Amino acid sequence: MPELPEAETIARALREGAIGRTIARVRVIRPDVVANPARLFQRRLVGRRILDLQRRAKSIVFHLDDGSLLAVSLGMTGRLLMYRVGRPRRADMPPHAAVILETDPPGMIVYDDVRRFGRLELLDAAGWAARSAALGPEPLEDSFTLDVLGAILAPSRAPIRSLLLDQRKIAGVGNIYANEALFGARIHPARLAGTLQPAEVRRLHKTIRSVLARAIEARGTTIRDYRDPNGDSGGFAPRLVVYDRAGSRCRRCGTVIERTVFGGRSAFFCPSCQPAARVRVIRRRRNART
DNA sequence: CATACGTCCTGCCAGC
DNA sequence: TGCTGGCAGGACGTAT
């Protein structure tokens, strides 16, 4: 569930509370969320000090004092909860705690995940570099220019919504913000990426960045499960214009928002503001090879 | 190579 | 009230 803005919100909050702490004890309650063998994961983590926290795509990355990195991918329902002083009372423990890091000074960082699609992975610097290299550019960085987006879209035959979800192409965009950015750019989600006109690419470049930035300002979107490390919901849900609004009226034109499914995921759009692809001539070039 | 689809897992909610 | 089917913010592996 959590996409770039939610992961960024979590990383920022943990920067406040977790940097400088030493991991004193590691409890792996649900080994299936740990990518490493659980014993190894525990042994390597205990005694490490947290030097820094970063976000990459939808992952939160702990930088540890031996040069290793702990990458946390939240899946659909993962949460990183921070208890700055001591430990929560039993009744206040999150119900689906999967991994618990007890810290010194006394405190806790709890990874909680109902569905357990998330993963915690401890990597050395080279391992993390390889993972990061497999991901596309960060859409909020200055290096993510209009030309960079154009070069990603042009050769693709995938529906634009599917392409936006492909982390190897662009990092951090998930289903909520893909749909929101496409509405802002007035592009139907099923349009084939390579068929977008220059003006449409320009609009999309702008709306991808603006919707992500505004969502970070609002501390993320909570549809149901998302919480920040303090347990608080994000504030962006009321600003969603199409996601999860099928049957409601478009805020721009009043047309009823529709929902359709492709690539196994829901797409939401305003059929009036985001018209389907024009009937287009199918151009097929004869291939030289068989 | 690129794209499409099923799968992992639990809980919630609408509809009957 | 209780049950059932559908659906969920992700991403990996396999098929085509």
C-alpha cells in the first residue's frame, strides 16, 4: 500500500526518533517477512548503531554502523512503528508485529504487517547498490527531467497506468498516485505509453511530481491501513480526485468517475476529462526477420 | 526482451 | 444476524 509519499513520511519520522540508537535485541516473530535466514538476520543486526535513514522508491533504508543496510519494503499493509521510550504495554502492542527491534537507549521499532507482503532485508553495500540499480529514477529528483520521462515512455507498448507501476521504469509510484497523476494530466489510464503526445508527456511529468509532493506535505494517504511511525493517519485521502471514487462525481466536471480493471489492478478515471484513446490506425511494420 | 497473469496473506464490507 | 464473494496501497516468478 504505502507508496513513495508514505515511505518518505516514515523515513522522515524515523530520522527524528531512531538515528543514533543501537539495536540491542531482535525478535523475529514472523520469519516469512525476513528475506535473510532469521538467525543470521538477528546475529548481524544486534549491536549495530543506526547512523542514518533514507528512502528509495517505496523502501525505507536503515544505514548501520558496519556499512550494512536494512531495507524495509512495506508491501500492502506494513508499518514501522516507533516507541521512543521503553516498550508499549501489552495491550498497546500492534496486533500483527512481525519483527521487533529493541533499542538502546530503551525503545522499540516494530515492523507490523497484517498481510505479510512486506520484506525486511539486510544487505551489504554492494548488495544494496545492486538492488537500487534495478530501480528506475526517483521522480522527485531534479534529474527526472521531461526528457527522461519521454525516453521511458516512447518505446513502451504497455498501458500508461501499468508502466507507471513498473518500479524498474519509475521508482515509487503506486496505484493511488498513478491514477491521480493521470487524471491531472487528462490521460486515460489504458492509453499505450508510447502513443502519448508531447503535450501529454509534459502534463504527466508535471502531475507525477506535483501529486507526490503534495501527498508528502499531507503526510501520505490513508485509505485504511497506512500509519506513520507514531500511529497517525496521513491527510491526503480527502484530496484524492479519482482513486477509490468510482460512482462519485468528478470534482472538475461532474461526470461520474468510473472504475475498470487491467493488469489485475483497479484503474479510476473520469471518462469525460480522460477520454479513451482516439480510434487509431494500427501501424504494423513488416519485420525483416521471421 | 517486454508484457501479462497468478500468487502470496488477512481482513473488511457490501449484498443476499 | 450470518455467510460469501470480491477486493485491497506491492511485487515476485513464470508463461507467452
